[in-house]
Amino acid sequence: MPDIETAALSRQVQEVLAEALQVPLEQVVPDLHFGDLPQWDSMGHMEVMMFLEERFGVEITSETIAELISLPAICRHLGTRRHA
């Protein structure tokens, strides 16, 4: 059932991004990338990282911050953390 897990994780990440960036959930599309929304600028990115750490109980290092620049990349990162 990994597809159901993946879909659920993607939905959770979409909700976190919408909350962190203070945009309607409909604007957080599955292939959203850094810069696609005016709110997802460098300051918005740090807000997203803090929300992700809090919501998913993960530590995001300075190296990882630069890699997590899209919704799919965030989902992949969190998915590997859950199965580690």
C-alpha cells in the first residue's frame, strides 16, 4: 500500500505548505516548486522548513534546506525519514 501512504504524505505536506505560506490549499499543487508562488521566497522557505520540522518531528539541516525546493522533493525526503 505504498501509494496510499505516498498520497497521504503528499496531502499532509500540501496542507503544511499552505499553512506556512498562508495561501489557499488549492494553490499548493502537487508539483509546486520554490518560487512558483510569490510567498515561497527565501523567507517563506525558512517558514516552510520550520513548519515541516514541527509537524513531522524531523530535523532539517542547512544542507537539506537547499534540496527541499519542491513539494515532490519534500515528500521524498520525509518518505525516506519515515522508513529509516
